[in-house]
Amino acid sequence: MNTLIRLALLGLALLAGIAQAADPLVVTSGTARATPIAVVPFGWQGGSVMTDDMAEIVGNDLRNSGVFEPVPRQNMISQPSNPGEIIYRDWNALGAQYVLVGNIVPAGGRLQVQYALMNVATEQQVLAGTVSGSGDQVRDMAHYIADQAFEKLTGIKGAFSTRLLYVTAERMGGGTRYTLQRSDYDGARAVTLLQSREPILSPRFAPDGRRIAYVSFEQKRPRIFIQHVDTGRREQITNFEGLNGAPAFSPDGSRLAFVLSKDGNPEIYVMNLASRQLQRVTNHFGIDTEPFWGADGQTLYFTSDRAGKPQIYRQSIGGGAERVTFVGNYNANPKLSADEKTLVMIHRQDGYTNFKVAAQDLQRGSLRVLSETSLDESPTVAPNGTMLIYATRHQGRGVLMLVSINGRVRLPLPTAQGEVREPSWSPYLN
């Protein structure tokens, strides 16, 4: 193993050690004004008590986007379940610009939900619909309603029905148990996809949401696997000497970009998954890592220290590299927003431990810091670009933090026990 690779691994180890000593996070929200919306508790026509509060889930979704501010339930003067019961002057007095009401009716072993979104100023209906599902699909239906309301009011497709991958690490007896989890985007309903006594790193969804790629050390060395989510079937993709890491599916899912050091230095390669043909993309004495695809399927963003310190570069396959980031002395782990106008990264302006999540406007070049902690890592962006999730420290443990891209909302996600890291947001799912 050459000196550069040793330095790269040492740097990762040092960052991991520093993260253990990070200060607790103070949870705050932005001061900018979001659109007030009242999500009224849905009417319920069943006899038993529902385990999930559908309106609360919808309200939390809309709040998490940073675009809307739900009216606190304790401030609601009334709780209508259909548009005909709404007294608009009451909601206007509360400052609500919109009111969302709903009614849940059991029907043949399923739940049918009718919902409506009303404009308080005009007293006109903005959106109405019906969705049905089983009793264990309450969260799915709530996310769907939030998606519909969000898209109607903003013109941006909602991303609340998406999923999240992350890795947990728990001390178990004489070792550590690593678990690959999949959950709702907000951390709820986590299910285990893989457990191992060896580290699991860099999980990534395929564009179809049915496959995931990740790095496993189960053979005592890093190797890349692809796993089918529904069946659990796995296949090993790489078995090269040295580093095998940072997998990323191409936009059409036919290729996988990753990092190999088989030729002595960490470089970025692309593999055709059907033919297993391998193509080298970068060729530089610096360390090139963390590839992320552009929407055209021909451009890769990646981290490189070829200028002396880690910065983000852009390169078309078969072309030359172009440096993208210039603000700060450390920029790494690039992620693009859906419209490719915003580059999200881990950014350091000064010091040795002041790593934050930041967003750079690729057209203007301006950069905005989104997190308030000093040691953040692994940002992942919602498919509509309105929210991101990253790993950090909170109350003495590794957690996942959700932040709206406009900086108005910042909150820790409820996740499984243990140290939580390596989040990855899914694409839109059917």
C-alpha cells in the first residue's frame, strides 16, 4: 500500500476519532418566515384508536421541507374534517394561509381517506383527493397526501414518500455489530437489510430503488456488493487489490462508478454492470474519490487532493477534470440537487475540526453553510432538492440530522440504537 493510500486511510481514521468528541448539537430552526398552514386532525369513523396520527405526519412532512409552518394544534379554535365545516375567519385570525382537512373511513378491511386543501383568503378549494390503503399503510397514505399538497402549492414534486438508507454500529460483547437499515425518509419504520460483524460503508440506491450498492469488509478487505431490496439477493461486484469503495449508480442504473487503488493510487473507475467492462476515468497522482453522477450520465463530480487539499472537481468520462469549489480549504463528498444548480458538500473554512454541510450555487459560485455543528459528514439530498440529511453528533451519539435546503428547519431523526452514519436518500419510488 503506497504512502498516499495510507495517508487517506489515516485521515479517515482521524476524522472518525475527532467525531467522537464533537460538541452536542443545539437544535434550532431558521428565522425566515415559512407559509403558515393548518393541518387539522383528520376525522375518524372507526371504533378503535388509530396508532398513527395521519394529520401529524402530513404536518411534519410539510414543515420538514422548510417551506411551510404548521399551525400548532393547541391554537386551533375548531377541528373541521371537511370543507363545509371550515370557518375561514377563525383560520385567518390565526394567520393560516391554507387549511388541510381530512376524513378517514374504514371500508372492507381498508381505510379510505378523503382530503381537501383550502385557500383561507379566497375560501376556494386548492386540492381534493382520495387515497386508500391497509391499516399498516397509514404513514404511506399520509406521505402521499403531503406530496400532493406540496406539489400543488409549490410546483415541485414532493419527496416525502421516499426512503432512506443508513448504517448503525453497536457495541456487542467483544466486538461491533454493523447493520444496514432502510426507513421512511424521516427515520420511521426502519427495517434491517444486512447485519455484519465487519464494517458496512457507502450504501447507495439504484435509480429504480430496487437495488442498493455498498461496501462490505466481510472478507476483511473492502469489496463492493449489490443487493436486491425485495429479495435480499446479493452479488459481489469488485474483488480488486487495495481499496474498493464509494459506489455510485449512473442515472440509468446500467453502470457503477467507484474508487479502486489496484494500480497503486485511488482513482475513479466506471463499470458496465451487464458486461462487467471496466473503464478508468481519472489518472492523477492525487487521491480521487467519492464520485457522484451528473444527470447526463457522462459527467462525474468527485473529491480530489490534486491541488494540495481536498476540493471538488467535475469531469466528463473521457475528458479532463475541472475544479468546481474554491471557497474554503476543504470541500468533499459532493452531491447535486435535482436541478443541478446546487452542489451540497462537506465544507471547512478554517481550523482542523470545523467541518460543516454547505451548499454552493453552481451558477453564481456563492456558498452557504447549512449546519451548525463542527463535525458533519455524508450529506445526501432529497430527489426534489428541498431537504438534505447528514450524519453528525447529538447528545453524545452519532445521529442523522435533517435540514431544509433553505436552512429554516434543522432536526435530528429518530433512528435505531447505536452510532448512526452513512445516510443515503432514495430516488422517487412508485
